Amino acid sequence: MSAAQWRKAMNFSAGSRDWSGGRATAPVALRPRAGTAATEIRETPLISLLWRRLSLAHIVVLLALLLYPWVATPFFTFQIGAQSLVLGLIALSLTFLAGYGGMLSLAQMTVAGIAGYAIAIFATSGTAEISLGWPWWLAVLVALVIATACSTFIGWLSVRTEGIYTIMITLAIGVAFFYLAQQNYAVFNGFQGFQKVVPPELFGLYWRDPMPFYYLSLFWALAGYLFVSYLICAPFGIALQGVRDNARRMSALGFNPVAHRIAAYAVAGFLAAIGGVLMVWYNGLITPGSVGTSWLINILIIAVLGGMRHPVGPFLGAIVFVLLQNFAVDLVDRERFNLLIGVVFLAIVLFSPDGLLGWWSHLRRRMGPTTGQARLGASATPKSGS
Amino acid sequence: MSRFWKWFWGLAAALPLAVFVVWALYDSPRLFLTTTLNGLTLAALYFLVASGFTLVFGLLRNVNLAHGSLYLLGAYIGWVIGDWSDSWLLAVASGFLSAALFGLVLQVGVFRFMQGQDLRQTMATIGLSIILADVMLWIWGGQIYQFDPPRWIIGSTTLPIVGRFPTYRLILLGSSIVIGFMLWWFLNRTRVGMMIRAGVDDRAMLAASGVNVQVVFAVTFAIGAGLAGFAGVVGGTALSIAPGEDTRYLLASLVVVIVGGMGSVIGAAHGALLIGLAEQFGLAYAPTYGIVFTFVVMTLVLAFRPQGILGRRG
């Protein structure tokens, strides 16, 4: 059965997935599918109006993102903007895995951390005894390959069991890596980790300056976003969602659920690895603390906060998270940030399982007339929320 | 897998192990035996923590990622009570009771409303563990606390070959075996235990037979949480209590339960034994790679028996 037939069988009108404010190209990629929605559009002209407004919104968002560093202070460009984009990219890998693959992995930060450590070990860092000092492009390449391979291995381990076990196994792997990095001095330089891991100077620009780094992260975040948006409508993505919803049925149809899941881990690992390289450049250092339990869980918080129904969710979640992290001091004591984020997370889990995107669609449903989106939203809802 | 391959892999694993044991005994029997004893004590502690975790999962299908926080909570409250009353036994009792009470509140107040939503429950426990960790850090600060156990258990006992070994660790080992037997007796010989076992097999049937499932759930959660609190005081006496210990014991229970098989208390004993020994031997013979051994054990079990040593499929 081809992907298109499968989509039809599952009553999937992928075009309407894009209800929650994605960016410009998602509808373009989906346009061929818009045919199925065409009848609905003719019935209710308001939807077509909505569509046009959405596309405009995409352009506005893109322009805003591009112009942002020209109006914002360096602090807002670097600490808020770039950090949100980097964390969002790592969380995007979790959204892809959990939202579209149904596998809630807590080891995404570990994969990012492996890439970060690989950069520190293969390129240059403050610890010259360990760092090999390879050229940056080779180190980045090797880091991406190693992290993706590790992610595939983690996937191979965790897809052997199903459902709730995934979260346990990946958490165990993540925490085990944290302890390894902390205890081992020969390779990971123990508790201190690696300092002075900086991006190269290229084209006369120092890439850790706020503006170049912001555009670097924006580029990769956008690339990741578009890649995931494309992938979830491609045959592989559709099959993956089929595996999420009913693995047995998919294997009866001739798909190999295990292979799809492991491939999803590989893809997510690659995204997380890019995020990890950017993260280590952003921080300028990597320590065991960057892959500690709190960061493993922070990535989950970011993904859940934003909502896992759409690839834009993790970026929204990251913005909220970073804002909270930086301005919690005004709300509560600086020391109590974890308490605040814990309460916010618990509130989201208890009252709005779909995160901010869930609120958004809820608002839309209440404001606008009832459309087919409620139905589609229900059929396309990832299992992770419930 | 054919019989040949089973034998092949079994030998492939057992031979290097046997070679290592012979070498270690030849090299230094004292180090080897001390490490074994240390491994057994650590296994005892891991069993105490993980048995509650696996009990709760088996019946409620709730992966309680706040289990480590319950461990730490029991330890802190036990310490406060012990400090106030100067009685270590009272500290142990209060550690168990406070964690059990807290677990009861959690089950009745939060998780009861999310029955059957595994993932949501798990995420709620993650949120709770963050909040608990921060509140405990707030109240008790970052310093390390140490219990003041009675004199008769802090000395050391002279054993053959090993020499002097802390008495307390032997007591820990013994008490863990006693707790294990009590758990076994409770689950296999009492009425409530029977209900719990029935619930592990089929919750809906248990409810249909006229048992108030919510009460059984609450009792199970309280016992599981209480065991974590108990382990908190007992383990805190052997080592110490400090922020971060919650993660350590959460990892221990996760790995023990993954290795031993989810939901099986006897499996938890097996898993604890494997992991405790692997960790101590790793520490003694390859100091900075200790955690790798734990990980290798977990990987091997997952590769060849994904459901755990004593776990059941489904």
C-alpha cells in the first residue's frame, strides 16, 4: 500500500494539519494535498480566508525572526533568541520522536551532549591534553556521525520494548551517560568538562558574537523545522505515524515497525546532534551538568510546554522556557526557578496535555465556527498527550 | 534461538567472567571478597528501593519517576525525627511512615484521576520530582546530613579473610533479606497480597469480583512509597543524605527493574544483585568506568531478554 492510499485509509488530510501557525513552506509542501480540503473550502469561504491569513502569518513570522536581532539588544539576541532556537531544535527532535513516532525518549539531550563532547574532544578546547585539535569542519562531521550512531543505538535498545518502557530505558541511558561523563577523566575530563569550546572564525566573522550566532541558529532551526514538516508528510513520516497508532496493523500491511522506529531515532538523533553542536558553541563549554537529569527533563518540559502536535511547538516552548529562566528572578527567588518550572510543567500536564498549542487551538475553536479541524485534530493527535 | 546458540552465548558470557573470578581470587582474595560483600550490601539497598518501584508499576502501571524523591524525603524526615528524638529506630519508622503517607496522598489526590493514562501519569511524576527536589533543597539546603545510629551497629565485625567489615552493612544486608521475605509473605500469604497479585494479572477482573480496587491501589502505592522512605533512612545511614541522591536511586531502581523485569518483586531481587555487584566490581577494578558495567548489564539483558530476567511479555 502506498503512502497516499494509507493516508486516505486513515482519513488523513495532511493539509489541515497546519492549523496552528506554522511557517511559510509547510503549506507549500502540502499543496498537492489541499485538493482533498478543497470541497470544504468552497463550502465555507471563511476557511480559505483563514488559509490566506495563515500564509501571511508565516511571512510575518519569518520577517520578524530575520529582523529581530536588528531591533533587540545583544542580550535578547543571544541569551533569549539564539538559546531558544538551539533548545527548540533539540526539543524538536523529541517532538518528532514522541509526537509522530509515539516514543517519548528522555535521552535527546544525551545525544546532543554526545555531539557536544565529540566537538570538544576532536576540535580544540581549553583542555589541550585531551582535545585532538582537528579542523572544525571535520570535528563537526565526526560529532554528527557519532551522535547519530549513538542515537540509533539507543533506539535499537529501547524499541525492543514498547510504550512506557521507552521513557525508563532512555532515562536510564541518559543518567548513566551523565555519571560516566562525571566520573571519567581520561576521555570526558570528569567534573570540569571542557572549557573554551568555540565556533571557528569564518568569513571574517566571529560566530559566537550575538548576531552571527543568532543567524546560524536560526538557519539550522528553520532547516530542522522544514525538514520535520516535510518528513511528517512524506511516506516515511506517514508510515511512522501509522506505527505510532497501530503497530500491529502496520506490520500486517507489510511495514516493518521496528525499522521505522529505529530510523526515527536516527533522524531525531541527527537533529539533536546539530542542536548539540550549536549548544556547546553557545555555552562555550560542556560539562556533565549539561547532560544531567535536570537538562534531560528540561527538554521534555520544553516539548510538552509547547505542545507536540506541530513542529512549531518546541520552539514556542523553548521561548517560554528561556524567558522563565531569565526572568523568574523577577517573579520568584532566583534559587527557586526549578520549583517554578516544575509547577508550570505539572500544570500543563494536568490541565492542558497539548501544551500551548492546545490552548491556541482551543481558543480558535471557541472563537471561530466549527470546522473540520476539530475532527482532524482528534485523529492527528499524538498519543503522547493522553 | 536454537539450543546451540543459547549455549554459545552463555559460554561467551560465562567464560570471561570465570577467568576474571579466578584471576581476581589469585590476585587478591581479600579485595575480591570485600568487593563481593560490598556489592551484596549495595544490592540489598537497591532491592529495598526498587521493590517499591516495581510493586507500584506492576499493579498501577504507574512509572513513578518521583520514587527517588520519596527516598530522599523519607531520609530527610527520618533525619529530623531522629535528631529530635535521639532514636534511630524511630527515624527508620518515621521515614517509612512519612513516605507512605505522602505516597497515599499522591495516589488518592493526583494519580487516581489519571487511571490508565500511563504517559500522563509518568509526566506528572516527573513534574512532582522536580518540585519535590527543589522544595527539599529549599528546606534542608545543600549540606550533607549524617544519621547518628546507635553504638551497637556502627562498629565493625571481623570476618575470615575479609578482615574488618562495617557491622552496619551486614545488618543492612540482613534486614533487606528479612524485608524481602516479608514482602514475599505479604504478597503470597495474605488476603491483600492476593488482591494485589490478582490486580497485576487483570485489574478489570479484580474490580468485577467486588474488590474495591482503589483501596488496593492506595495500599500498594503507600507500601511502595514507604519502602522508598525506609530505604532512605537505612541507606542514608550507610552513606549520607544530600541533594542529588534522589537521581542516583531513581537510576538504580530504573536499571534494577529493567534488568529484573517490570512488576516482579523477585525479579527486582535478581536485578539488584546483578547491578549491585556490577557496580561495586566496576568501582574496585576499573574505577572511572564503573557506570559502564551497569550499562553493559542493562544492554545485554535488553538485547537478549527485552522483558527483563523475570518479566513477562505484554
